[in-house]
Amino acid sequence: MAAGSNQARDGAVARLLDRALNRDSSDTVMFARLIGAKIASDELLHPGLTRAALDALLSRHFSHVALPHAAPEPIAASEHRAFVDAMHAMLLQHESSLAATDDDAQCLATIIATACLRPDHLWRDLGLDGRDDVTAILTRHYPRLVARNTDGMRWKKFLARELALAEGRAPAPAPGCPGCEDYGFCYPPG
């Protein structure tokens, strides 16, 4: 992420945290980072959440946040809708008892599943600073799933593999993987 992008994201996160209902909540900080990154990149309408879910998430964690009036764009009915729905369900099956609310768990699973459609590393697709940020979120919310990543596989590849295995299929890339600069590293030819 470029320095200007980092500054814009950090500013959006700070503005959200200024309106946080509970600044000490790990979930509030996490959602401030995830939503703040989308605000900073003008992609707030693309986290996969419906407008109602986004508004409810913001009202649970932040006071009086003004958002663009346009409705978020849900994942269109396509071959990717089935992937997002299946990934969402798999993540919820591994949700920790630390989850703040069921609604927060639903939102987080949607945001992560939707990010798997984007063509970059999961941490960049989520607007975070690095792999360690994704590891921290996944460890807090999906510790049993994280424990299975014994070879340190990249998170998007790992999640796609776990989903395929859970469905009884051969491992395959997430829909966004082919657009990533490191696709050949994760999925070498031959």
C-alpha cells in the first residue's frame, strides 16, 4: 500500500475510532480498520455487505457515521456467488466463542469471503498492513481453522484449499487468485 493510501486509510480509521462506542473492543478496532480501508480507497460499496448489514455493523460499533447514500453492491449472481456463500458458511463453522455478536461474525465472514474474489494477497484485499494483520484477525475469530495452517500457507490459498477439502473437491485457487502477482508462486505450472 502506498504511503498516501496508508495515510488516507489511517485517517479514516482514526475518524471511525473517534466515534467508537467501545474503543477497547478488539472487534470495534478490527471493523474500524476493515471499513476504514474501504472508505479510504473509495471502495466502501464493495465489501460484500448489504446496505442494511453495513448500517447495522456501523451502529453496533460507531456513533453517527455518515456514509455515501449509494447502496453497497452485493456480489452479483455469478459463479462467484456460490464460492462466497460456501466460504462464508465455512468461516462461520469455525467461528470462535470470542465473537462479539452473531451479526458481527456474519459481517466478518462476508468481508473475508468477498475479499477472496479480489486479485491480490488477502491482507491487501482487506486493506491491512500485512499478513500478520490477517493472521491476528483469523486467530481471534477462527482459531481452529488457523491451527490447521501448519505449513504457513498464504491465507487466501489456505482458505480456498480448506473450502475445497470441506466440499470434497481437489484444492483450487480462490476466484481472485489468478489476478495476483504471486499466482505462479502459489500455483506453479505443471
